[in-house]
Amino acid sequence: MNAIFKEHFRLYPATFVMILSLIGPALNATGTTIGKKPIPAEKQLYIALWFMATPDSYRSVCVKFGIGKATAFRAVRRVTYALHCIAPRFIQWPKEVVVIGAIDGTPIKIRAPPIDSASYINRKGFPSLNVQVVCDSRGLFTHCYAGQVGSIHDARVFRNSPVARFLEMPDIYFPNDSHIIGDAAYAIHPHLLVPLRDNGHLSNRQKNFNYCLSSTRMAVERAIGQLEIRFRILLDCLPLTDVKKIPEFIIACCVLHNICILQNDIMTVGVQHYDELQARVCGNNTEMGNAKRTRIMNTLEMKLVN
């Protein structure tokens, strides 16, 4: 039974029980005295997890659990809303660490909405919503931002996100000169370090910095890969029609991802690689970021051998 549970739901029974204890009361509280009695909280969670963990349609879920489409839809909505409500408990910005985490983004494929559908088409040619995450070395998400339309570049998603505003409040979010790391899609900043642009003339020390940064930043690529493999619906086209509710669904998956890590319920998957794009840099933050990057670069242990 454990093997079957792990294969289909991509988490262990103990993790399921823990999640049910967290959101079960909220799921039970959604019933009314009018109409049919709501299905048990445990079954609601089974339905939602099956929907998240497989690319099955609502029709397939209905057949699997012997319920109507409306019941399946309501179960998924209740579970994702309950998980979204407890997100602040499990997705928290770290404190008192030198490297806050690594930042990256990924597109989540959706059905093109009837209104302004062109703005959802990303550079790969399909409709999507952008998801930006920050994670620590364990792959634990410390910040998640979802909902920007697919046509927006990662750099603009970042500028629109709360993390960009965090940079303006370093005493609160980046104490002790701490920082996050990102790829070349982001602009250099004292609290956001990115690779040196390789113009073919980098010194060994500069190449070593890029190597160390890239090796460390792979944690966020692994985390995104684990998220999408565990909740395979994110790899397919989300069959949700209300684009305003999709970010809530994505955040719910991120909450489950963190709970699994905290429960030592880990999946081993390959690293996903994303295209690295150049971003514009400007202002004093660029100079300060460059200075900090150089300082760190000069203190790193050399890991590349000529």
C-alpha cells in the first residue's frame, strides 16, 4: 500500500496524515445544512492530490473516485484554498544567513483565457503564467510569486514582485550584508548577485566565481524540477479556467512541496535547465553589486583547475 500511495500521490502516508491534520478542520467546516452532505475531508484531500499529481482531467478524477464533476471541482478548490491560507506558516523568508537563497522563474502552461489571450503567450509560443521562487540550499521555498502573464520577461516579473521591494529594505530582509543569487536574467545588486558576463576574457578568478555561483544556484532549478515532477499537473496544461485562481493553486503546490521537505519526504529528480538571458543594469546598485561580487570572488576557494 505504501508503494502504491508513494507512486500515485508522490508523498508518504505519514505526510498525508500530517497535511490532513493541518487542513482537515477547514475542509469539514465548508459544509452547510442545506443540500448534500459534503464528502469527508480525507476524500477531498485524496481527490486534490490525485488531480495535482497526475495530468488527468476532471472527468478521469470523477471516474476514479466515483463522484460528479462539480464535487471534484469543489474538493480541489477547498483543498487549494486551505493550503494557500497556511502558506505563511510554511513559506517564510529566512533570517540571519549570509546567502538568503537562489531565485529563478518558470512558466506554467495554462489554457488561453478568452480576454487578452495574446498577453499570456510566452517566448516559447504557449499561454502561461510566470512563477518566481526563492529557495534555500535544501530546496525549501522561502518566497513564491505567481500570476504574472507569460509574455513578461523574468526581469520584469522580478521588478513587479515583492522581492524587488525587499531590496529597498535591506535592514529587514537582507541583514548583515546578506544576498540572494540569480542567473543572468537579473540585474546585479548588492543583495542580488549574478554571474559575470562572459566576454571571452574572464580571468581564472572570475571564471571560478561564475562556476561557484552556478553550482550553488542549481538548488533552485532542482527545487522547481521536484515541484513539477511531484505535481505533474504543472508540467501539463492546467485545466483551470479562472486565471485569478491559478496562482492560488500554484502556491498550494509550493506549500505541499515545503511540507514534504520538512517531513523528509524527498524526491530525487534531474536538474532542469532554463535559458539565461541578459538583463539591463543601472545606477549605484550596479557599482555596489559589482564591488561585492568582486570581494566575494577574491575570497572563494579555487575549484577550477587550468
